[in-house]
Amino acid sequence: MNIEMTVKKVSLYRTGCTVAGEGNAALPKGSTRCRISGLSSGADGQSIRVRTSSGLTASGVQLMYPDVKEQKEATREIDEKIAMCEAKLNACETQAELWKKNISFSDREGMNLEMMTAYAQLLPEKLEECARTKAQLNREKDSLIKEREEIEKKISRPYVSVILTCETEGTYVIQTEYHDYSASWNPVYEIRTDGEEEKLTLRLRAAMRQNTGIDWKDVAMSLYTGSPSASHDLPVLLEAHLKFREENRFRAAAPKMLMGTMAKASADAMAEPSMEDTVGMNFIEAKEESAETTEGETMTEYTLSGVWNICSDNNDIMADLNTKEIPCSYHVIAIPKRDPAAYLAAEIKTADIEDTLNSSASVYLKGTYAGDIYINADLTKDTYDLSLGRDEYVSVRREQKKKFTSSVLLKGQSKTEYAYEITVLSNKNKDCRITVTDQIPVSDEKTIIVEKGTISGKLNEESGEVKWELELKPQEKKTLQLGYSVLWPKDKKIQETNVSGGRRFCPVCGAQVFGKFCPECGTPMR
């Protein structure tokens, strides 16, 4: 007896899913060997579970696959139909060729003019009839081939062999549950703000996809923030021994991965759309759904509302999970040494976005797509600047005013003096807070000396970073000064190198270093 399962509920994990199905079985009294079909191609045999309604018991549960004989038997009838269709097509083709061949009367006796004229007049009609018949047969054949492909897919999928036992004849409900790794979901974040109110909206959505071989139709969906563990073994703590370090100048550890680099939007924030074509019409955003959220012991569950249709085609289906408002303050950030553009940023508490770390987010400024950013906040800092795209109303210009090299004869040194002027102009129609960041180099050598010159901003002696916090009124312009000099032995050549993210790492232990010596192992930095 075959029992066809219909998918009723899916629990979707970041990788994999648990599929719950249901079917009805009309059973006689006693024990019956049954075949439960309708499972997905990647069903995990170790995870198969069969549940029965009251008065029915299940035993001997086993995942099976159809053999070659079963597959051939399943397609036998449709193969015969396809063969018959092909035979009719060949006959039709032969008939058309005969009609065309017989138009030549040179080798035919007893044909008068009247007969030849009648044949010639009938020929187009017969050829058209053959063409119509061939077209119909080809459509029928294509339909049969598609049907055969579906049968092949269905018959190639696994099934559950089970013995069902009942004391009373009747119709019983059977439920199955199994795990399949051919499905997943990924979080998709949207950040919406108008750049004015001191808050922004963080919207979490889910991109769901599956390739299980079965279309999910009208199913209940639950999403989990984790995945079932491949192994439940507890970690083992190994012994730790101390010993003296053997210095090896060629040994280098991989730098530690730290967070804190600000990502910027990939596209400019666009102007508000024209309303010429929408006068007198009121538009509102599409309603955003919310999922019911349940905090579990090891992961969070989102229960989606309604039922869902997700085809087995690996295409993303989007679902809304939740939306929350985050307090923020806006300011403009400019780093003219690296980028001549200014960027609007929302300063938020790092704790408010802990769940979104190392994720991408699409930014919408006043309802217009402004670009994508990568949220990579430094958890050791209280706040994080979230980029909202370029701000075209603030212009920043960095100009070198001086670069003069001379010799210090008594010390045998060369000296170069640098001076820069940074001009900041606000074209906004309201007061604006602007943060400008620049730098002077930091020496890693005792014989290379960096001396501070005229610096109008706040200097971090350790990192060389210079920062200005400005409050500009509409159409106000301010000029910033940055100067320094570098002294070094004149028989040497020096170069300025950039350290990724403004960080240096110890070549021995991999710790982050801000000064001349590693804070972990004391190794001098070169």
C-alpha cells in the first residue's frame, strides 16, 4: 500500500531543514506493509520519524530507494505512449514525402490533364494537414516527455518502508518528519532613515531557498538562527605547559582578526523623487510583516505568519522577521587623505547592533536606495558610525602647502617639513556636525624622528591620528591646519607604509601593537 505524504510544516535552519508531512491510510485490520512516499531527494535516513494516530502502531521503519526494475515499471506505460507518438510522427512524415514525390507524373501512365490538375490542387491541402498533425503530435510528445521526467524524479526519490498495525479497520493519519540539507536561509538587513529624526529603522528579513526536489505548497514556516550540530561531543581541554620562548626572527603569527573598520555605501544617496506625476495621490510603504519570536536555549525561532509556497529552484523567497527602531545622532565624516567625499553617518550604540555584526545591509535614505554597507563594529567601543552614503552638501578639500627638505649638518640628518590645509564647507540649510580625520606618520625606528608642527586638531600621539570635531552653520567654511616634520640619517632612505586599518601586529605573538613594543611579549616593532 502506498501512502502519499504532503508537506505541512518546515523548520528552516541557516543550513538544512526539518520537513514534517502528513498523509491518510485506509488500512484493514491487522498488520500491513506500507510504502510512505513524497519524501525529498536528500532526506536523511538517520533522521526519519513516523508518528501515527490513536489506535495505530508503526514498526520496522526504514528508508528505501526504488531499484531499477521499479523505475522501469513506473515509466513503462508512458514510454509506450511516447513510442506510439513517435510512430505516428514517422507515418505522417512518410505520407507527406509520398504526396510530394507523386507530383512527378513523368513515370506514371494513364494520367490525363484533368487528373494531374486535381492532384496538384489537392497537394497543398494534404501537406498542410500533415503539418498540422505533426505539430499536434510533437506537442503531445513534449508533454509526455515532461510527464516522464516528473515520474523519474518522483520514482527516484526515497520512500519509507513501514509496518502499520491496527485492531480496527479504518482510515488513519500518518505523520513523517526528516531532515534535509538542501535548504537554507540568510539574514538580510535594511536600514531606513530620513537623516533628520534621531532614530533609524533596522529591518531584518530572511532570504529563504530550497532545492529538495519537492515544491513546498501552503506550508507553515519556522526559521531558526542556528543549525543542528553535526556532532554533540563536548570539547576536550588539553594540558597547558609553560616554557621559555625560543626567539626566531623568521617566525610570524597570523594577525588577529579585529572588528572596527567602517564600511561605506557603494552608491550616492539620491535626491528625493519628483512628484510631478503623483500630484493628488497618497502613497504608503508596503506593510511590513513580523514573525513571532521565541528565544530558545541554543537559538532563536521565528514563526512566520500564514502559509508559504517555496519552489524547489534555489531562488530566494523573502520574509519579514522583525523591525526595530534604534536611537542615533547624525554627523558628517570626512577623511580627505583617503577620500575627497564626505559621508553622512549615524552614530549608534554598538550594543544595539550586536546581532547584525559581520552582515551586509541595504541603506535607504528618505525612501531611496543609497547603497550597501558591511556592519563590522568594534565591540570594545561604545559607539559605531554607520555610513548612510555620500553627503553632497558638504565639500572637503585637502591641499599641500609646504614640502621642504633641508640638511641638519651638525647631526648628519635630513629634514623634511610638511604643511597641509584642509577646507571644510557646509552647504546644508541647517547646523551640521562634522568629524574630520587625518594623520601624521608614526616612527618605528629610533633614528627616524617625527616632530609635531602646527596642528589645529586633537592629536593622538600613539597612533598619529588627528581629529577635528566641527559645528558648522549653513554656508559656513572652516580651514584646518596640519603640519609636521621628519628627521632621519641622511645616508638612509625612508618610506611611508600603510598598516591595514591603522593597526600593527606583533610578528611573534600576533597581538595588536600601538607603540614601539608589543604589549603581550615585549617584542620591539621594526
